[in-house]
Amino acid sequence: MTRRDTLKIGTTAALAMAQQITAAPANEICFMRAVDLLDALRQKKISAREVMQAHLAQIRHVNPKVNAMVTMVPEDRLLAQAAAADEALAHGRWLGALHGLPVAVKDLHETSGIRTTFGSPLHKDDVPDFDCRVVQREKNAGAIVIGKTNVPEFGLGSQTFNPVFGATRNPYDLGKTCGGSTGGGSVAVACGMAPLADGSDMGGSLRNPPNFCNVVGIRPSPGRVSNVPARLGWFTLSVPGPVARNVADCAYFLSVLAGFDHHSPISIDQSGAQFAQPLAERDFKGVRIAMFRDLGLPWDPEVKSAVQSHRKTFESLGCTVVDAEPDFSDANECFLAWRHWTIELAHGDLLAAHGSQMNEYIHWHVEEGRKLTGPYLSRVEAKRTALYQRLCGFKSEYDFFILPVNQVLPFDVNTRYPQEIAGVKMETYIAWMKSAYYISAAGNPAMSVPCAFSSSGLPIGLQIVGRHHDDWGVLQLAYAFEQATQIGKRRPAIIG
């Protein structure tokens, strides 16, 4: 069958299948688990076109309130792709693990034929002619890219606003931030505008927005999901990954995104198929868990107490919980040095010609990056290696480490970043995220899972950190915790 043939709408076989389907309410479709949607599609209980129409209706209803989806693929093109998925199934052909499913793509990820702005005026009209590896894998699995999700300018900072599209708002309180940089994706998933959203994480961007939006996200091990194209092939701080409403969907989506890629020199030589296995089979009796004390950081009291109160939840799963935390000495210095270094490479050459169109974060990083010397960076990398070895020693005693995703509740959407926490002044625009980026510096897999709501009704997430390359173990514990608490089932009131 040619590509043109697959895009024809209304063929006899597709119509015959559609007539056999009992339509489900749009809102019900939009909040089904992705794995259940796929099962219903395979059994022809629902059509891909019906799924697409439901999500498009949800976007029209909710997106004006939150500003999560910023570039949409034309509806006729989306419905044509959905009809092609139905036609393929009518002829007995399953397109892949994400057959006909809408997926929202982060506006930092290049998508062929779809505007990709990076939240910057310099790229506000850019339309790539290629797909990055994450999008390639989504499309190869049969997914339909529904549109692009909002990000901070160039993905910097964990507050999603930019001069091209403005701010994305927290669905649980429209006056608050949704976090970032995968802010638009997390809000889209939380509001039922897409069952799945992709993202990326350098300092917490696959953890902090899910934490603020009552959904889940995992920062995979570096090399688990290919970061191609990338100018820094051996760089480990920035990783792509999935966001979903529940752990089962997140793991399943990771099974599509993960897998060996010979174009990436740090790619892990393992199939992603392991992440599609049942999550409920592990017995956590006797598993040792370290519960954070304070990491020497300031905390919003509600965040700290919400996470520590779940000692009993982990004990109810059979775990042995001990108050303990690794020595994160030098983690801050290591993370900031390599962040300055990579941002100077990415944007330094643009600054002379376009500095007035780039935000102060970029100016600061580039300025600091140009101060770095070879001897200094070699010593920083030695410190980071020592940090990793301390984590290895700690993890030989404990299977998992539990801590908050970051140190504050969602804050005012018009505030660029928290100026202080518990009376302690924040020295940089990302200092309130140390509990997330300390983990990035070490390179361990880590996941955000809903654990509570504040007294004012704001989501609070809990971070599960695993051993080196134990992404599967992190997902298993997150699933067990999710099933025990069910916090993630609470929906935003704005969805109606």
C-alpha cells in the first residue's frame, strides 16, 4: 500500500469497522489509560478516528485555559492519519505499539513539517525537515503526533513561559506555574488533551512538571533513550523520556522510546521491550529504602512532611525504610559547571548577533561558561566521579532513595522563580531545584509519582531514585506506590 493510499478517508472497510463501534463519551476516552485505549483499538471496540476526535475536542475545551498545546497539526491531517490507522487494522495490519494513538511532542524536539520554536523568537517560524530520534520512534510505533507542547525559552528553567507563546498554567490552580521545561506536556496529559507526551530532563524537567501537575514522569538513565541529533554525544546530563498519567502508561511509552542506537556513543545496548512487561510481579518484602532527612537544603514544610509521611506506605509494601541520604558534596558545583559549558556551546555564538532576543539565563550561562578552564573542568569531573562512587556505595546498602522532586509547591505563574525558601535566599534561578538536579549530576534513573495535595489543593510529587541503570526497578516501585495511594486519580476541576 502506498503512503497516499493509507491517507484516504472513508474506505469501505474503515466505515464497516466504525459501524461496529459503540461510541464512548469523549471525556471518558480522554482519561482512559493509554494501554487500555490500545487494547480497545486492537479489539475494534473503538476507532483511532474516534480517539482523535475526542482529544481534539478536549484540546478545544481546555487548552484556552492552560496554554499547553502551542502548535497543532491541522485537524484534517490528523483525522486522515487516524483513518489510515483504522484502515490498516481493518486489513489486519497493526501499525505498532502506539497504533493510532495521539502523542504530544515537546517544542524542543524537531518534528518534520511541524513548527518547532524552542520557545524562542529566533525560531518562531522554523519548520524542520526531519524528525529527531524520539519522534522517529513514536511514528515508527504507529503514533500520531497531535501537536507541540509549550516550553521555557530554550528549555531553561522550571517555569514554562516564553516570549513566543506566553505562560502555561497549572491545571489545579490557574494562577500557579506548571513547572518546566516539560510543562506543556505535563499539563496536556493531566488535562486529557493527550494520553502521552514526550519530554526531556537536564535538571528535573521530566520530574518537576509531573510533580506540579499530579502526573508521572521518569528521567531514564543516560543512554536509555537516544538523544539524537546531539552535538555532545557523550553528554549525560540531558536525557529524553516519557510523561503519562500513570506508571503503567509511562513504562509502556518508555518501551517505545528506549532501545539501542548506534548513533549515540552512550546508548545502552538493551531493548526497550522489557518496559512493556507487567509491573506488578515484584515482591518488595525486605527491599531496603533510604528516606531523605533534609539534604542540607531548605524546604517548604508541606513538601517535606508530605514525602516523609509515606514511610508507612513503603513499609506497607514490605520495604524496610531507614532515614539515610547520600553525600551529595560537590553535586551543585558539578551540575552548574557542565550546564554552563553545554549552554555556552549551544548559544554562545548566537549571543553577539542576537543577544537582545535571548533571556538573561542564557546570558548568565554563556558568561559563566566562558570562564571555565580545562584544568577546572578536569577537577570538576573528578569530583563528579567521586560523587558517583559515593552513590554506588550508598546504593549497595539501599535499593532505592526517596526524596521530594523539588523544594517548593507550585508558585505564582507570574514569578520567574522562587527568590527564597524558608527564609533562605536562592542564589540562582534554578537553586530551588537542587533536589532534582543533584540526581542528574549523579546519573541515576529517577521518577516523579504523585504523593499528596497541599492544604491549598496543589499537587506534591515524590521522587524515587534507583541504582545505576535500574530504570525497571524504579518503575516497579513507583507502580506499587501508585496502587497503594491512588493519589494520581484526582483530576483538575477545569476539565469539567
